[in-house]
Amino acid sequence: MRAFGIVSKIFPDDVKGSRHQKFTVKLKNNQSVLIVHNIDLGAKIFDLHIGDKIEFLGEYQWNSAGGMVHWTHIDPHGKHKGGWIRHKGHLYN
């Protein structure tokens, strides 16, 4: 899934196992998706704030809460298409 959105909520980093930065993005169609960005494989976005605009590419998984996007980084094993997050002109992958 490739889309643009506005950051609507930021969660504490998940530090159990592989570390993940988590935040919710509201899309143009008013749908919300949870972004789950692996910060062991991709760089953390330190200056992320509610209201920030982002663009992202990752693997979408539907769930009853609206879905989640993960694989927003390069897969070191080449099994998944590499994804990314663009924030304030910087590409995180």
C-alpha cells in the first residue's frame, strides 16, 4: 500500500523482540491505519508529531480497527517488497 496521510496518534515504541515505532495515520478517505515501522531494520523518525504529513509504502494487513501497514523498510532477506516512509522530505527505509 502506498498512500499519504496525517499523523493522528503516536504510541510508545514497542521494544519487546524487534523494536517498532507505531503511529496512526488518517488517510484522505478518512480511514485510519496503524503504521508499524521496524526500527531495528529502518531508521526511527525522531521528529514525528501529530498533524505531520507523511507518505508511505508498506504491506497492508486489514483488521477490524482499520488495518495496519508494516514492512516500511528494506527486507534484508529479500522476501518482501521493500517499503519506506517519507517525512519532511527525508526517506526512512
